[in-house]
Amino acid sequence: MKYFITFIFAAAFTITAFAEDVTPAMLANRPELTKAVAAGGEPIAVDVLGAVCDFCAMAMKKTMGKHDAVAVAYVDLDTKVLSVVTKPGAELDDATIKKLIKKAGYKVAAINRSPKTGIK
Amino acid sequence: MKCKLYITTSSIASLMAFAVLAEARPVSYQGGWTLIEESDWQTTSGLVHYTLDPKISLGARVELDHENDTAFYGGQATYLVKRWFGKDHQANLYAFTGAGIIEETGSGQNGSDEAAFIGAMADWETRRWFVSYGIRGFDGGDIDKSFMQMGRVGVAPYVANTNALHTWLMLQVHHRPDNAEPLSVTPLVRFFKGAALVEAGYNINTESPLLNFTYRF
């Protein structure tokens, strides 16, 4: 039994180690972000470092989401971009964004306040 | 530390160490809670920790040793010494320590003792590859002074985006110099989605299952 399991695991490990990345199709625009922008919020795209798993994404989303100025936040692991939309009329400066990301345990690489596609 | 001599086995410390060294992201975001359950061939453990600061988490740990009929109750502090960031990777170095009480739980046994441990853990991770290593020393007074180390390598068969199901194939190796069979190997599968992480494996030395669960909130 144990040899069989070891063999199966080793084979699967070897095959997948050299496989090409397969990224599932994801929504180009998140509905909650689109809605927040339509409501008059400012979209901000933040390039983040170290976003490699859902715990990372969750940490940044929750930390940003607690701030009064933030309407919605979403981390895309494929692009390593934290998308933030502020509440209408609210301000969120770069220093605050960097501070919040640091509280989440991560680091900002760049902040884009005019993302080309508006969202994501 | 004052220690009483009630414990009859010297393996308790290493069993606790297995659980400690297998934890994923032992420090969360500031204000975050994490619940961790881990079971292997001999122990079932639970740890709940709160992250005070992006570098420090404090938690309460319970561990049951079914083979030696003992239970450990104590606290654990974990410090993120350094995190290295990259666009596509993250690496961490943690130090941890803990202290508590061990009680005998077998029929007719009611002894207890104090215990403490200290260790370090490092990991490097991309969305495709994972490597970790941990080391721990345990001081059980005159009863036990032990050492163990553990390493893991892993690969993701596919790379999933946020909130999708992430799957990892991992190989875990324990080294316990005090054991009759010092090396122990466990292939395992990790499923990871959102705030929940589940690991299921099979120890090929003891021919027994491993089941770990982590939930972050």
C-alpha cells in the first residue's frame, strides 16, 4: 500500500512540476468594483509585492476594507494588483494606502490612480 | 523553570513540534485570527492565534497525544523576523516560543509538568513552488530535552487565481534524532480556497493518515 501511494505521489509531483501554468479564466472586471466606480468612487490600482496566495489576498482586502474611505477592495493574484474603489467623495492618499498594506504584512510597489481600464 | 517529574515519555516535545513547524503563515494581518487543527499518527492539536502586529501573533495551544495519553495546554508567541518580497515570490523567517503545562490523561494517571519550547521556521513560496524548513528545541526539565527539524517541498499542478481552488502536492520530511526511526516521510495534498486550507496526507513510515485544517478570519 505505502509503495503504491509513494509511487502515485512521486509521479504526480514530477509531472506537475514541469507543467505549464494554467490560469483559470477570471472576470476582467469585478462586479462590486464596477458598481462602486459607477457610484462615483475613485478607482486605484496598487501593484503589491508578495501576493502569492489567498491568505495574502485576504489580508490586504480585509485591512483595506476596514478603512472608512474604502468602498471595496479586491486582490488579483494573477496580476498582483490590489484594486481599490473609494467611497464617493472620500479621499485615500498614497501614504495611507502604503500604511494599510504594511499593516496587512505586505508592500506596495506602485500606485496608479488612473488605471487604463478603470478597474482591475 | 521548576519542573516536576511526572511524565514517563520523552517524545511529547517532538510531537508538539511537528504541529508547530507545519503551520502555514503563523503570523496573519493585524487584527486577524487564525484557527489551526492538525492531526497526525499520534497527536491532535488545536491552535488559535491573534495577530497583534504584522510581525507578532499570540495564541493558545492544546495538544492531545493519544499514544502517550498526555495533553499539553499552553501559549505560543510567533515573531516574523523578516519577510522578503518580490513580484512573484515571498519568503519568511519566523521565530517562535511557547510555554505551558503537560498533563497525563491515561487511566489512573494525574501527573503534570511545565514545559517550554523555542524554534525557527523559514519558507519560500511562489504560486508554483513551495519550500519550508523548521527547527525546534524543547525543554521538559529533567524529563526530556529534545530536538527536531522538518522540511517541506511542494508544487502546484496549476496556478489558480484569487478565491479559486488552489491545489498543492507536497512532500514532508521529519527528522527526530531521538526516535527509533529518525526520518519520517509524508506525501500530502493541500487544498486552499479563500480563508480555508486543508491538508491530507499519508505517512509512509507509520502507515497512517495526516489531516490538517486552517481557517483565517
